[in-house]
Amino acid sequence: MLAANLPAVMSNRPVKIMRRIPWSERIILISLLTLLTAAIGCTEMKESDGRPNVILIMTDDQGYGDFGVMGNPVIRTPNLDAMAYRSAAMTTFYVSPVCAPTRASLMTGRYNYRTRVVDTYKGRAMMDPAEVTIAEILGDHGYRTGIFGKWHLGDNYPMRPQDQGFDEVLVHRGGGIGQPSDPPAGKAKYSDPYLNHNGELKQFSGYITDILFDRAMEWIDMQEEEPSPFFAYIATNAPHGPFGDVPEMLLTEYQEMDLDNSVFPQDVGHPLPGENDQDRQARIYAMITNIDDNIGRLFDQLDRSGLTENTIVIFLNDNGPNGRRYTAGMNGRKTDVREGGIRSPLWMHWPGHLSNKNVSAVPAAHIDVAPTILDAVNIEAPTEIAFDGRSFLPYLTGSSQQLEEERHLVIQSHRGDKPQRYHHFMIRNDSWKMLHDSGFQREFFEGEPVFELYDMLADPLEQNDVADENPEVIKKLKAAYDEWFDDVAGIYEGIDGPLPISVGTAYETTTVLTRNDWTLTTKGGWSNYEATGVWTLQVEMDGEYDVKLLFPDPIERGSVTLTIDDQEFEYAPSSVTESHIFKSIPLQRGLIQIHAVIAEGNRTMGAWQIELSATM
């Protein structure tokens, strides 16, 4: 019976079908797969001969105006500017207003709601492991695949990047360094950070962005030893906050500049606020110039290695800027569905194939990147994948190929476990953009939506709302949005919360739970030490488990209470301690909820992290 379930193409990664098979049967299947993989040998490698390499670079919270080439008169980005001048470009390119939804769409070519990624925390950034990523597709056609930086689509099996198609993995947990996904010893360490390398937590020396590019470049250098093409996904954590730890020399350079909003162009579009935090802006700009320096090093390496001509390099941002700053006259920032919150550059560098004369203003989005990569490397997507995106390569090659008729792009994101109709979205076709700016931070809005409408050909900076003058356009766009919402949000009917986290598997012997994946919280968000929260788990195997609690702060007295469903376990410390292990707790296969409360005096707090390890 198991043999009938074997896939047609084997790989060295866990196979999707195993996620639907009981764990006891998976053990047998894994053994069979290992034998068959060895028998198949290197047939995939031959299929990939001559295909181009792909490097996908995405920065975190860098805005549309944070480049010299975008008219910013202060920031120093010579290498990105040079890349832009050499590259083909999609000049009307959209991303989600926050990071995890963009990352889900980027990896799958599908709207993030289909993938179960609806938000950035409280477990809402865990992607359905049944989704097929661009890394999996390329890996199945002989590509080496590596990720360096931010994943933010699940930290535990089977949602980790190594479970989703990446052979080489160097990432931080959760949504960023400086968040509770950091290990207690590595809180907010951009210098000498703690990162996960192929499943093992290690401390690295240096500044985070330099480390990510160093490791990616070392991995790319393996091309001579392993001559298969490669796919490198470099997703920097910068210039996301916190901003206390930035490259010192670059910080000094920007602190000596006048960064007042008055020095930026104000004559077109939406003016900037009267005042800004110049020290914070100096820190953000220092982080961006450090990224730029590393991109220059990367291109130098490609030139030295003779890889430039046969390597596609794609650059984009994940959302708008982390603060109201220069966005080339657009309105908005990160979390907004106005242009400043959801517009990104899209530069595609491929010498000999694409020219800087190939520039298209046709609206495109993050869902289009995966189909475009497959188009460029001449790989057909598996028939079972239903992309929402389409390749924009024909727009950049001047191809006479007939493309689909005009389409509607929808960008929607807000807090909450599931999408709400009309809440914080925009819909865009070639000419028009309709939006409802109801606020990202709200899980729900009440009352009737108030739609705004902009003629994007005549008014690309959204300065004149023409909804009242165009009721028929509103009606058509609303109907198109309703059709989209009914399609992508249907999977949430009957779903009460995010996906559970698997524990007790051979792929992850110790499962680390972080506050990023709390599904229920008290006292605000996970950044408040005194907050408490609940994790929802899927126990995959009956047995006894050690449960280690890591505390936000050391405690000397008080009590520690671990609750698993209706069971409580108590511990009273007698000396200063930063953690405690509850030994050999029996867990049965199935869904459970787990939380912990640490009390000392008048103060209570939740665990910083919990580690679960099967003892057998």
C-alpha cells in the first residue's frame, strides 16, 4: 500500500505526501525513499545542464525611496543604483504591506491567504506545509538551493525552509532579530548573532548582513565543486529594527549629515511630515548602505567567477518603509495599502538576455516572481500547482507572445486569524485602484466600507479620490474583489486559528517554541515580558517528553507552572535560575495546548521559549 504512494520524482527532502500519512507509517516510507533515492542517482543533474543560476535578494522594511536611483538625494546606494541602471525593470510592482504575507507569495506564486499566512505573529505566519515552493521546484530539477537570512514562514517541522526545499539554510527564527524568537543569550544581537545553520543554533562573528552575504557567497563558490545551477535566496533582516546595533562607520557618516525632511524633494506628490527622528533615520540609512556594500561584493564575486552572464539576479523589498520617510512622493509606509506601503522596485539583472531598455509599467506583484523564475530557466510548474501569479518575463524581453487579458491584483493584510471581507485591501487593474484603508492593526472593522478610487494613469500618486464620480468603476472593482475573496478565503470556513506545531518527529528531535507562535496572549503582544501565551501543538508520537522552560529574566523565588491541556506541573525555585526542565511528561498523539506562567512577587510572565524533546 505504501509503495503505491511513492512520488514520481524523488529528492533528498521530506516528501509532501508524508505529511498526510501517520507517523508510524512514515518511518517505513522514509526507509524506502532513501533506497530509491540512491538508486536514482544523479539523473536530475543532467536535466539541469546549461540552466542559469538565480539569486533572489529581498530586504526587510526598505522603502521605495531608499535608493539614490529613486531620487533620494542623501542615501548612498551606488551598487543598487548601478544594478538598476543595468537591469530590466517592472516599474509598477506590488508587495504586501507587511513581511510574512509577501514572503509566502514570493515563495509559492500564490496569494498568501491560500497558504494560511495572514499576519506576522501569533502563529499566523506559519505556512501550510502542503504548499510547494520555488525552491522545491528548482531542487527537483537539479538546482542547489540555499536561503540566507529571514524565512518567517514557520520555525518548526514541517514548515522550516529545510522542509520546504532548501538544502542550505542559514536563518534566524521568527520575524526578526531583536524579537522573542532570539535565544535568551542572543537578544537583539545584530553583531555576533545567533543563527540557525541547517537546524543547529550557532553564534556567528560579525555583523548580520555581512554574515549572510559571506555565507551565501561561500556557498555560491561551491559551483566549481558542484557544477549544478544554484538558487540563492538572500533575505536580509536589515533595515528592520531594532536600530541600536548598526555599522559604526556608516552610522557616523549619516549622523554628520542633515537628514531633516526639508532636504528631500517635496514638490511632487505627498509632502513629508514636518519633523523626523534624524538619529533613527541615520541608523536605517547605515543599515541600507551596508546592504548596498554587500551587493557590490556579490556582483564582484560573480564577475571574478565568470558567473555573471549566466546568473539572474532579482531585487525587491518586502513592504514599505518602517517609518514615514521619503517615498518619491507616494503616500504611506509599512502596513498601509496606499502606494508607499505596498510598492517596491523590481530589478531583474541578466546580461545578454535582458536589457535596461526592457522596462514595463504593467502592474505586477510578488505572486509573479516564482512563475517568472520558472519561465526564465525553462522549467514548467508541476501540474498540481495553481499559481495566482503569471510570468512577467515577456514584458521584459519584448516578446510578441500574447499574454492573458487584463487582470486584477489584490493586496490585503491585517491582524487576525483569518481574512475579513473588505478589510484593509486594495484592488488594482491597469488603470484603476480601489482601496479601503481600514487599518492594518485592527483585526476587524465595523460598519460599511468606504472605498476610495484613483485613476492610476492620470494620478499615480493617489492625490485625487474620484470614487463619487465613478460609481460604475467602483461596482466593477467591488465585484472583482468579491470574486477574489470568495476564492482565496474559502479555506478559512470552520477554521478557528493558525496551524498547529508538530512535535515528536525524526526530523526535529528538539522542538523550540517561541513567542512568535503564541496563538492566545494576555497583556498585549509577545514583546512584553509580562505577557503570557498559549501554543497549539500536534503531538506526532506517543511518549514521554522533557519540557524545558526558558525564562525572560532570571528568578530567585516564586513559582513556575506548566499547563498542558488540563494537567498542571509545578516548580518552586530555591536559587537564582534562568530555566527549568519538567522531566518525562507523558504526551499522547493528537492536539494539545501548552502554556507556562512564571510568578515572582507581584510579577508574572510567560516563558521566553519552551523546548520539547522526546526522551525515548
